[in-house]
Amino acid sequence: MTRRANIGTLPADARVLVIIVARIGDTLLVTPTLRALKAHFPTGHLGVLAHPGRREMLQGLPFIDELRGMTPKSAWWRGRVGAQRWDLALVYGHDAPLIRYATRVAERVVAFDQHDETLNGLLWKAVPAPKSMHAVPERLLLAGALGIETQDHRLAYAPSEQEIGAARHWLAANADAAHPLVAFQVASFATKSYRDWPLAHFTELGRRILARHPQARILVLGDAQSRGHAQTLARELGSRVIPAAGLFGMRPTAALMGQLDLYVGVDTGPTHVAGALQVPMVALYHCRHRSRHLAPLQHPRLRALDHPAADTECGATSPMSDITVDQVWEAVASLLVN
């Protein structure tokens, strides 16, 4: 439910632009804000500029009227001649070219405090950045500065019917109508590999799942860099493990995820996708990136497990192996009850 409030002279049919040039997870974390904006301007036009490599994550969402790509580099020259005009722009991040582009094309621009008085002087509202809160309500602060509030904090993702059909066809050919169908996301991206749970722990978890559920299959997801991990798990656990890492792009992978009985993954982009799809899931969070800040909200079938280190003791060297197989297995077993 979205509550409406006065934000000056902007009408219900206002043209609103949101700029979010970010990774997969950060892009999806803005979807509750996009939903709230469209609910507030129901007859308006909601446009989104996203990173060209991540805008596909927003395709098909019914509350977005226009979706295009942009980078900070391309923002430098765009919007100078003959650009579309917007009544309002919300800009996420601290890239000066994005802020300056927004001020060229929109009457009013809202962003978080840029720590640069010149840039802040271009903004209609500079919103103070919070020190510690969940990423979804944090991003909603930009809408909140306009008097727009919502209690719907669910992430959003929309696979197409064609993608769903292709996923079901592939699973029918490769997973033998398995039940339960479980997926492992074993790795984050390389620059934050400290968030990865040990492959040996995933192997032991897989043994327990396959022993308890003889008809189960385990998909190992990930990009091409995770292909070796997927093949290792298949060698260790046998033919009921399907190494799918590196076979598909993000949207086909997301369509496969929508067919799962359970997703188990470390804190990375696909885990946000699983949260948006509301599939049963166990998510593992490093102490530098707590579940209280990042885990999917309003997800009834989520089990979020945090590294046990206190915030004052946590560092990049705090090993994810401190989350035990027993802890993850308990969470898995609570979701695979049939």
C-alpha cells in the first residue's frame, strides 16, 4: 500500500526519470522505489536509465514505461541538445556526470548528498545518506523526500513467458522432472570473494540433500568463472548434480531459478534475483554485509544466515567457513519438508 502526500505542483501524470547505474543487486534493490513512484503517479510516465549490462534485470516490469541504458561516460555528452524533458529525476550513486545529466533534462533532481557543494547546489533535494539501515528503505528515502511512502518492500523481477517456457524445456531434458530441484550459487564476484562459502561445505551439504531426497537434483549456477566449481561438485556428488554454471546469461538463469524448490547461495546478484522471485531460499551473508542490510524483505520462505563474528571483530579475512554445514543443513531441511 502506498500513501500519497503533497510534493508541490507535480501532477499525477508527471514525467519521472530514475537513474540507477549499478550492479545486478543494487539495480534490483531500487525496484520497490520504482513501484512506489508509479503508484504515486499512476497516469504519468516512469522512465529508467540503467547500466547497459544490467538494464535487462528491469525488463518486463509493469510499472516501468521506458527503459534505456546509460553509463557515466555516455552521460557526459547526452542531454545537451534535443533531449527528452522530465518533471522529476531521482539519481542513485555519486557519479557527477549522472547528476549533471539529470539537471540538464529534468526540472527537479533528487539524490543523496554528494559530499560536493557544487553538485548539491544543482539538486532540488539532497537527501542525507543514512549510516546503517536496510538497502531497500535506504533507497526509498529519495522517494520519501517527495512525501511518497510504501509498505511494499518486495524486490521485483519479471521473467517472460518465452523465458519460462525455455527454462522448463531445458529442465525436462536435463533434470528428469526432479523433485526437489535445488540450486547452489557457490561464488560471488571476484573482488568480494571473501563472501564465498567453502566449496567443501557445499559438497557436504549436497551429500546430505541427496541422501535425504533420493529424487533430488542439484543445479550449480554461476558465470563461466564458476564452471570449475560446478564440475568439481559433479565429480564429487555424481550424476544428480547438473553443472549449469557458464551455460546461460542472467535472464535465462533467472527463469531456471523460478522453477526451483530451493535456492542456496552466497550474497551476490543472483541471490537478489532469487529473493525477487520469492523462491524458497537459504542465503549466506558475510559479517561485512549483514542480512539485516541486504536480505530480501517480506519473503516468507527465506532463511538468512549471518557470519557469527561481531561487527567490531569482522574483517575481510573473517572466513565464511565459520557458518557451519550443520547450520545451513538445518535451514535447508526446514524448507525441504516434503
